Amino acid sequence: MEIFIVAHNQDLILNFKDGNYTNFHYILVGEKPKYSKLGHHCFLPPYQFRIKKTNEIIYIPDYSFDNIEKYPNLLTFTAWYWLAKNYEFQDNDYVGIFEYDIKIHKDLSELEPLLRPNRIVSFLQYPITNQYSFNPEYIQGLIDSIKKVYHIDIIKLLDDYSADTVDAFWWGPTTNHIMPVKFLKGFVDWYLKLIPEIVQYPNYPHFHERALKIYSILNGYHNIYKPEYLTHEQLGSHRIPLFPEQFNP
């Protein structure tokens, strides 16, 4: 299992590293730095370098040829895309991808015995019936896009989702997960086809995490939840609300 932390500027990586999170990798998206705050390194292809005295590696994807960043508000999906399309996982069958605004409370390596080819380990658990989960009032753009591209009514899909399924009524409302590499690559290809449709909607940055649940149902993956290992502060630095009052407490 390999762990990646996604951040959108160098200061966030520095702050995260100050928390003694060692031996993780970092992906810097959304920024094209002209100089490094992270060490004395030149940013040359393939835009990666190792931090002295640790096993950490900073990856700064080169989007020159396949510029997924032309959609700036894809947020963490930009890193998911880069990993799926460019990273050599070699013998690693599982990957953890986390946002910069998390706090890790227990050693994530303890979760490795729980990993399965059809299982995703998540850390925040909400019912799919929560008013902010799959409410058409907030995710109509995702509903319409999946119906147009894949001819699937996701509200009906969720309603019909068998009660015998391991996690029938739950989902993980973040993009912080440990997953099979096969799931990562499959989801990225599936979601890419939706992007030209979803970007028409102002709150599309929030669709990724919900689309994960839909893709999981369609392809036989299920979640287990381990909230004691990790919490997500949900700082929302993009300041793009799913619902109007989200950033107005």
C-alpha cells in the first residue's frame, strides 16, 4: 500500500510535513511553482524529488500533454487522474489518497490486513438518505450528467440498492480512501466521460465523492469505515459550496 497526500500549494505540504507525517508521498496540483520552497531542487520532468532523510517523494505532475487541469475545480480528482494515468504502482495493489486537511490518529499500516480486491476503506460515514448526501436539490447536475452519458437514474439506483449489501445505506462523503489500484483506474476512466457535462454546474467540485458511491454500486465494491484512524477537517479552501449555507455558519 502506498499513501499520497494531495495539496494545492507548497505551504500546505510544508505544514503537513511539520506534523511528522513521514514516509508518505505528496502530489502538488493546481500550482506551477517557479521555485521550490520544499528543498533545493529544479522542477524538471518528471517533476518529482525525494526529501532528504525520509522516504517521502514530492510529485508535481506535468500536464503539458494531457491537461486535465484545464478544469481547475476538479480538485483532488486531478491527482487521482495523474496517479491512474502516470504512476507506476509495480507490486502495490492498494493506494491511499488523502486531502491535505486531514489528521491521522493511528498508524494506517494497521489497516493493510483489511484490504480486499472489492473493498474500499473509508473514514467518514454518512447515510445515503442524509439531506446533503444525494438530495436532487444539490446534485441535480450529477444526476443529469450520469443519465445523459450512462443512461442510469442514480436516484432509482440508490433506492433499489439491496438491503443485503454490506454497506447499503452508507457512503464516505470525502475523497479520503484506501482502495484497490484497479478501482482507482476504473473510476477515473468512468468519471472522465462525465466531466464535459458536469462542469456546466457551479457546485461540480462536490460530485466526485458522490460519483464514487455510484461507481462502487455499479461495479461491486463496498466500503468499510474506520473513523478512529483519520478525521477530515473539511477546510473547503476552494470555497465552492454544495448548498448555499455551507460556508455561512
